[in-house]
Amino acid sequence: NAGVMQNPRHLVRRRGQEARLRCSPMKGHSHVYWYRQLPEEGLKFMVYLQKENIIDESGMPKERFSAEFPKEGPSILRIQQVVRGDSAAYFCASSPILAGGFISTDTQYFGPGTRLTVL
Amino acid sequence: KQEVTQIPAALSVPEGENLVLNCSFTDSAIYNLQWFRQDPGKGLTSLLLIQSSQREQTSGRLNASLDKSSGRSTLYIAASQPGDSATYLCAAPAYSGAGSYQLTFGKGTKLSVIP
């Protein structure tokens, strides 16, 4: 069973360009989380998605950032008009629905991350 | 708002030493606390999860303790090995204010074990 996959692993963009980061959750997982790790900072929660539905985007910057998790295909984190401050590692995690339909933040499995560098 | 602090930020020890990593959190109304390992250029690996009803959890050479009343957790690594070199992250759940609990991470302790 393959783990959480993220691509690309490294992404370089110039200021003003768009960045699209992809996350394929583990097989059978229907919940995806995105985190951002700025240099010398801890991981910060950005957004929590279920297929075709955003559950919690309270950690997402209000402008330029968006996320989706379509019925088919990977989850996408999209950053429009990137600025140097967007340079960071972006991690995706996925979790299954536990017995009884309970969803727990405990059981998050993390991907290797995408390192975004904005020139 | 939950805040998680880890000290020290970096630690270097000779191989074979026992060591303790510290984590403190501001909101003691947590239902669990988790320790992760992060290797350079890689994702996070969950090491230990302590439920609020437990005081400690063990896995091999690792032992994590939780004291909710004082807002502290420690990760004890026995007989350290060079392969233990990594950044260790502590994470506590916090209500996001938008309908879900999410993990709040500390900045981590970067451990180097010298052969």
C-alpha cells in the first residue's frame, strides 16, 4: 500500500507565477490535510478537505490560496501570484474514516512534502 | 489558542547517551499528544501517541510522558544511536474554530547523535 504521495517534490517559481501542488492520499483515505512549514517555523495547519468538500479552511490565507479535492484525482493546493514569502515546505496528510464513522486527527499519515522556492 | 513550545531547539549528544526532549503546551484541555520524527527532505513519521488518560507510552527505546496539569510532555530516548539523528516534533490538537480539531506543532528539536 503506497503511502501519501506528493508531487512535485521541488518546485521553483518566479514572483507572480502560479504554483500547483498535488497530493494523492493513501488508498482508501478520503480526508486530506495541508500544512505549511516556513523556514525555522513549525508546521501550520492550512486546510482540511473531504472529497468534493472543504471541511475547515481556517488556516488558509484569505487571498491567493485555494484547495480542492475532487471526486477523482489528487488534492490540489493552488497558490496564485506567488511571492517570496510563500517559499516553504508544503505537507499533505491523509486519514481514513475509522470504525463507526469517527474521524480522528490522530491518524494522519504524512507525505514527503513539496519544497516551493519563489525567486 | 493552543501554543506548543519545544526546548531545546537543537541538541548534540555522543552515541549511547540517554536524552530527554521537552514539549510544553498552553491549553491543557487536550485529548492526546503526539510525537513525530522528521528527517531532512522527508515527511513526518508518527512515533508515539499518548491519550489524555495515559501518563506515558513506550515504543522500543522511546518513552513519552504526559502531564496535562502542568502542560508538559517529555520524549525520552535511551541509548541513542546515530540513526536517531532527526528533528523531533511535538503536536497537540486544538479546536480550529471552524468545526474541527487540528494538530498544532512545536518548532521541533533537532537532534544530532555523534558516533
